[in-house]
Amino acid sequence: MRHSRSLARVAARVAAVSAALVAFSANATVNVLDFAGLQSGEQVLDFYNGGAGGNGSTGGANYGIAFGSDSIACTDADHNGCNTNLIPGGPGAQIVYFLSGPGDVMNVANGFDTGFSFFYSAIVYTGTVTVYDGINGTGNVLATLNLGLTPSAGDPACHGAGYCPFSAAGVTFAGTAHSVNFSGVADYIGFADITLGSSNAGGTPSIPEPTNVGLMMAGLAIVAGVARRRRAR
């Protein structure tokens, strides 16, 4: 009877660790910024921070995310956009780009983890996106994405638009991020569907960070080892 109870306890521990692994993967908070509701040429500013964009536009979810003053929203060419040759619909229909300086910073007051991703178009110059654990691009670097050039107008669906198609980019990282610096050549790179909490642009949850998966699997191995030893006795 004692042996049966011991095995039952071990089985319960294995189930608990397995459930934790599944929950870790499925329950990560994922927020997607599609910039819908902002006007073309409008500063993003506090649109996703419970406030408004530079022209007074409101309605963005309050994610506690604030953009620097150089971040400008732009709608697609079919909606009188800002002359960036964007495609009419899909990733790139609503974008953000920076108009001056070496880049622009997005601050996330409450932080985010697991991953970061987006769609982007860079047909003339490359760019870099850096994730930090401090605000305003300070503290430790958690991840860096080097963005290569993307194709231009090669897809018939682009209808001749230059900044098309948009390409996906993403990364996973350990720790909690509080800011992201988007850098490149001003006015020559656009970002769409910026996604916090996932390395998959658009919002599909990421696979957990390898370090965390390893720890959970190690826990499973220990519990299984205990079960084997008890059975041997």
C-alpha cells in the first residue's frame, strides 16, 4: 500500500511539471500593435499608453507602451498614405517608421518577456532592432535583430508598390524587456504588426526559451528517477 501511494505521489509530480511546461508555452501574454486608428503622418506617442497620438487619435489598447516622438504612423497607398508606396492591405497596410535621427525607442512600462517580432520592409538600407531590459534603450541588451534588405515589388500582389512585400523577423530572449530601439536610415524602413511576447510576428505564441524548457525537462527527469529508485526498492 505504501509503495502504491509513493508511486501515486511521483505520478502527480510528473503531471504537475508537464502541466507547467504546457502552461508556460500557452499562457505567455502576446500583444500586437497594428497601428490601426492612427492617421497618416501622425506621431504614435501614447496611442498604446492610454493616451493619444500626435493628432489626437485615441482608441489604442492601453498596453503601457509609449513611442518616441520620431515614430510616425502611415496608412496604405489606397487610403491616401504618406507616399511610402505601401501595399493595399496585409502586413504593411498600417506601419510605423521613424522620420529623423538614428532610430526611435519604444518604452514598455510593465515590461514583456518571451519574444519580440514584427514585419518590416527595407528595400534600400538595412536596419537593426535592439531589445533592452531598461527603459529608453538602457541596461542590458537582451536581443538584437540585424535586418537585411527585403525584396521590392517582385510579387504581383504588390501592384507595383516599392515597399512590398513585408518580411517577418523575430527573436526569443530570457529576462524582462522594457524598451526596444528601432534603428536604421530614417525614412527608409517600415515596421508593421509589432508583436510583444512572441517571436512569431502577428501573435502566435512562441516556443518557450530553451533555458526554461531545459529546467522543466530536468525536473521531469529527476521525478522520473525517483520513481525508478522507489520501484527498485
